[in-house]
Amino acid sequence: MNIKILNISEVENDYEQIKTLYEESFPRTERFPFDYIVKRSQKEDMKFDIFYDNNNFIGLSYMIMEKNIVFILYFAVNNKHRGKGYGTEILKQLKEKYKDYTILLEIEELREDSSNYDQRVRRKSFYEKNGFYGTNKHIKEGPNVFEIMTSDINTSFDNKLFRKIYKKMFNGIGKLIVPVFIKMKKGLE
């Protein structure tokens, strides 16, 4: 594996493939318009990285920076390359690239009555295997509840931090998306 990381602005080809992976990987209700996140990634505190292995498009990540935090909003590996260790290698490289930061991400809460419960369990297991820890803190976004995971078990963060992150996410989108109501919860498992 020879993973190369490019910013979306450096990508010459594969734009449609990247957009397709983004749209297929995240439910419509959980994603911003693609052109919006591409434009927002030109900001210093937003990163839209594209991953290649020998010129083969492997995956993407979209991150928001806030102080000493990197919040991975979107992370996806191309279906053709799943199960081959690319997700693990990409996370390893992100952790190295941002070694002076704590990396946070969110996953769907583990609810046995959810239609994709097995997928949620596999996803959490994948992140745990790759050095992320459950925080027992949850964010409610509309009807969805997400658990926050962290790369540093000793990290402390609060609702104020997530309000800043969400403000950055929504800044400039106007009325295209209903505002997110954030509520940190404990003990939802």
C-alpha cells in the first residue's frame, strides 16, 4: 500500500467518482450538498482529503479543525477497496498527520431496533480496532443520535466545542438545511 493524500482542490480526475462515493456512503439527511463542502474545504479550518493508492481512488475524508481537535465529519472507503486494510491505513496516516490533535468522529448509536444494527456494530468495532474510544457522549441531530468517539481517551470536550464545530459546518449555507439542535446525552446505550 502506498497511500497518497490530496486535497480535493488538487484532484484532476475522479471528481464524479468522489461525488458518487460521498452520496452513496451517507444518507441524504446526513450530508451537505457536495459543491458546498468542496467550497467550504477551501477554508483553513476545513479539510477535504482524497486518498489514492497508485493512482487508484480509495476514499475520502472531510474534517473540521477547532483548536486542538480534528472532527471527522465524513469518512468513506470506495466499495471496490473495502476489506483490504485501506480504512485502517488511512486512519493510521490521519492520526500521524494530526498527531498534535485529538481526532473525534461520530457514529450512529447502537440501537438494536435499527434496521442496520449489524452494520453499526461493525463500524464501532472497526474504529475501536483502530484506536478510537467510545465517550458515552451523544449528539442528537434531528431524529438521529450519534455517539462521539475519540482518538484520546483522556480528551475532555463539551457542548460548547460542538456548537463551534456545527457553526463552522453551517456557516454560509443559509436556509438550505434546517438548523441542527445539539444535545449532549449520557448513558444512552
